[in-house]
Amino acid sequence: VISGSTRAGSTNSAFAASAVAWPPDGVDVVAYDGLRRLPHFDPDADGDRVPAEVARLRAALEHADAVVFCTPEYAGTLPGALKNLLEWTVGATVLTGKPVAWVKVAADARRGDGAHENLATVLGYVQARIVDAACAHVPIGRDHIGDDGSVDDPALRAAIADAVSAVLA
Ligand SMILES: Cc1cc2nc3c(=O)[nH]c(=O)nc-3n(C[C@H](O)[C@H](O)[C@H](O)COP(=O)(O)O)c2cc1C
């Protein structure tokens, strides 16, 4: 699970933390935690020896059976940090053929469409396998987040596990 937010107390990161804490049965969920550490994408640094965090990201993506993105919209599109992460995946083809989906956590499902449209463009470009049926709306409010950064509502926890199950199914 990749959250596109670097904000402490992020609702998108709460989705990721909750997916880790309450995974579907038999599923090992990993939340990528290196978004802040990734250097800016640089074609000259993209070769046999990449920065350590980039290597970590690529290994995690290669290892994953599926990837769920959960991102806010910034200025009508993806946060730059998430676009940057995606640029590091292009040359390595680690998302090619990978089942992927995204989950919206904004209370209003119409919010954030610009981010998800752009995510679809980039994921299409890298030839990820977008599982439309698994793209879900799981509204998470700031008041749903407990002290540990995950959601404290049992119904929401179940909806989060269902969203992860859907992309694997
Ligand atoms: C720089 C910036 C730009 C934003 N641009 C948009 C936008 O274009 N559309 C929108 O619906 N919300 C926008 N927002 C609001 C965030 O998407 C919203 O607060 C979201 O819940 C943040 O997610 P988080 O809780 O994971 O940090 C913006 C927020 C910031 C900080």
C-alpha cells in the first residue's frame, strides 16, 4: 500500500496503516514508508546503481503481488512526491503487469478526481494492470484516526481489508 501523503496525521496514510494492522486473512500487507526519503527522480541516477531508497522501493514493488494507492489531490493532480515515486518505477518496469488499484478516502467521492485521473494515466503508461473493480471509496475522516495513526472504527477497518482483498481477488 502506498500513501501519496507525507503529512503527519494523514487520512491516506491512515488507510495504509490500517491495512497493515487489520489485513485480510492470509494477506501480508506492507505500507511503503519511504516517500519522504526518495530523492528527486534523475535520469542520470537511474541505472545499475540507484540511490538506496530507490532500490528499496523497487524491491518492495517487485515482491508485491498487488499495489493499492491511496492519495490526496494536490492542485488538481497527484502530489509531486507520489509522481516522483512513480517516475522511479518507469525504467525498472516494476509495475508492468502488476495488479493495482486506488482507494479514495475523501468524504466526498467526487473530490480528488484529478489525482486519480492522473494516477490512471501514469499507471497506464507503465502498463500496470488497473483493477477497476477494486478502486473503492472508503471515507476516512480525521476524527476516525487513533493515536497510532490507524483508524479506530471497526466498520472502516473491515472496509479497508475488503479494499485490499478486492485487488488481490
Ligand atoms: C498543497 C495542497 C493542495 C491541495 N489541492 C487540492 C485539490 O486540488 N483538490 C482537493 O480536493 N483538495 C486539495 N487539497 C486538500 C487535500 O487533498 C486534503 O486535505 C486531503 O484530505 C489531504 O490528505 P491527507 O489527509 O492524506 O494529508 C490540497 C491540499 C494541499 C496541502
